[in-house]
Amino acid sequence: MKKRLTILIIGLLCISTALHATDIKINSVRELAEYASKSGNVITMAPGVYRLTDYLTIDSMWGRHERNEFSYITFSGNNNVFHLEGVEIEVDTKLRTALKPPIHSDEFLITGSDNTFNGLTLRCKGEGTSPGGTVLQVAGKGNTLNDITLYVAGSFPYGYGDLFGKGKAKETVIRHKKHSGLLVTGSDTKLYRCKLYNRSFGHCFFVQRNAENVYFEDCYAEGVVRSTDDILAETSGPAYDVNFRTWTKNREGKYVVTPGYMKSLCEDGFRTYGPIKNIHFKNCTAKNTRAGFELRTNTGVRLENCTTIGTERAYWVGDDAVLKNCKGDANYGPLLFVEGSNVDVELIVDSAESDRLVHALVTVQGANNLVVLKSAQGKRRKKELPILIGYTHPMHGESMSPFDEGETIGLQLRNETGMPIKIGPKASNCEIITDGKVIGNEGKQIKIKQI
């Protein structure tokens, strides 16, 4: 009874807050920053293109640095609705250079809870760089983002993806100044129809710090791809200066950029770090990103009707992941890496092909996994790519690097793609139904049935 009364009181307070919300009309970034720290309002901003430098000048950045004010605008208020349809804020990346913030600081930060943001566009411009932060972080609880669009730029070097390292790793050849898009660290965050166009080395959408109950629907992440042949044709610049030395070895055991591959110039479209519980993706798409969905958290992830296009690797999942009616291509790299156990995967293989080197369609390791692979209706790949059972992903996921062997127990695989299957010596007690040929079987107690 006491619990029900508490819930009733909370509900009445929420209704009261909504009824007493104040309607505010604004037409400047300064006013937006002012109401960002207040609560219980409905703020509508006049449509238009606004320059952040009209509110924060380059000259003011040192003072903000001295005061440890590394966010341009912090939305610390609660229970607000921001109507920002048709509003675009131009963010001069030179501001970040002048501010000299610490690594992993954010430009726009949502720390308040139970807010709704509708329609804002943030566009990075200029030649400045970030030391490793994000354009927008959602840190508060229970926030909803609708139709938010980010155009991300401002990293160094840009044009090589992760060929020369990712950051502070000891193997890194070129130290990066990364600039990522949208980070979620707050639980119960919901994102609908959000789009991110990444022209920077950094992630598009990513989730960290034990956030729970995060939901993405109809969201889109897009990067740019570049061939390694084009990179090797450079006669000056960062890659040339290090003799094209990479941080991972290629299939010949050499640490050098190898022709024939395609690289994404950004990091992942959708990424998780750490034990993220109950994260759900529905109708989301990643195009030309490094990984489409790299969701290696071991606490369960669900994807429905998601799509990848032209990624270096499409889906990469850990324990208890569920993928239903998802699809993707192996145009520039593998469609799927399974490294966990108890996954339930249903993937449709798009028929798109290119002249780039790709060495596998799928790799599977782990225990008690269920994987179903289908072809797009009426369309099948022509070039054969092996499905590797009992093999790991290559080092750092890099397509130029070799695969290793990995223990695989109790796999149930149904292959309706016509692609061949190779079974390694560390695979055992697996059941395979396939319409493709088996090009090698070193496993133990492997049951194979041809369709």
C-alpha cells in the first residue's frame, strides 16, 4: 500500500510539473544557454542558423579554460521540453583548439533528467581539433532525443581510419586527436530518428559507464571510406612521414599499409563499452563506418531490423546478443564476428560486392550460439566468402590481419547463403545445416546436413 501511494504521489507531481510548465520563446544561443540550466519549461527557439561564436568568442576560451568550463552549453535542468526544429548551430572547431580542454570532455552536455529535445542540428566547421571529446553527451537519466542531427569534424589525423592506432595504446604509430559524435552515459535514454554524419576519426553513437535501458530507433550513422591504394599513393603527410607503418600486422606478418583494402575514416557507427544492460536497437542503419554495430558488452543486446552498408565489419557481438531480421553486406569486410556465448543471430546477407579484399563472411567462437544466415530474396553473392567456425576475429578487427583459432562448442548454424564453411580444430559438438559446401572440417563431433 505504501509503495502504491509513493508511486501515485510521484505521478501527481509529474502531472503538476507538466501543467505548470512555462512556454518560453527564444531566438539566440545565449538564451538557449540560459534556459538550459532551468527546469519545468517548454522552450521554443526560432528556426534559423546560429553561430556559436556569436555567443562564445575565440578570445573568451582561455577564461573558460581557467574556470574549468569545458562544455559550451550544459543542459542541467530537469523536466524541460526543447522545441528546436529548424535550428542549426554552427560550431567552429577552432573554439576547441583555443579552449584546450582535457581529453574526453564534451562540447554540449546534458546532465539534467527527464528532458525532451526535438529537432536540433549541430554542425562542426573549420580546421580546429579536439583532444578526444564528443560533440554531445547525454549523461542525465530519462532524456529523450528526437530528430537530432550531428555533422562531426575536427580530428587529427583524418583520412586513414585506425591504420596507425586508436589513441594511447603503446602500439600506436601516430597519436590521434579524436573527435566523436554522440555519447550516452545516462540510463533510460531514448533516441528516435537521430542522424550522425561523421567526417572525423571518432565514434558516431556510443554508450559507456554502465548506462542501462538505452533505446535507439530509426537512427542513422554515416562515415566515409577510402581505399588503401589511395592512401599509399600519398607523397607527403602523416602516413608518408611514418613510411606507412601500421599498428597491426598484415597477413604476411608485416606492419605496413597493404593495398587492396577499404578503410572507414571514422570509428564505429554504434558502439558499447562495459556492462551496458538492456540496450535495444530498432530500424537503425550504419553506412561506411568502421564497424556498423560493435556491441561486445556481455550483458545482452537486442537488434531488430537493423542494416549495415559498406562497413569494414558489420556486426560484432558478445554474450547473449539477439539479432532479428537484420541485414548487411560483406562489401569491404566481414558481416559478423561472434565472440561470445548464447547469442541468437538471424542475418540476411546482402549481395553487394566490390573489388576490395575480404577474407571471410563470418567468424564464430564461443559456446551454445544459434546463427541463421539467409540471402536477400532472389539475390545471392557471387564471390565465395567462407564462414569460419572455430575462428576468432582478426587482431583489432583489422581486415588486413590474419584470423586465429578459437574454441567453439555447441554451435547451431543454418546457412542458406550458398557460401562455403570451414571448421577449425577447436570446434566441437556443433550442428550445421547448409546449402554451401564444406571446404574443411577439423572439428570434433560435427554434424553436417546438406539442404
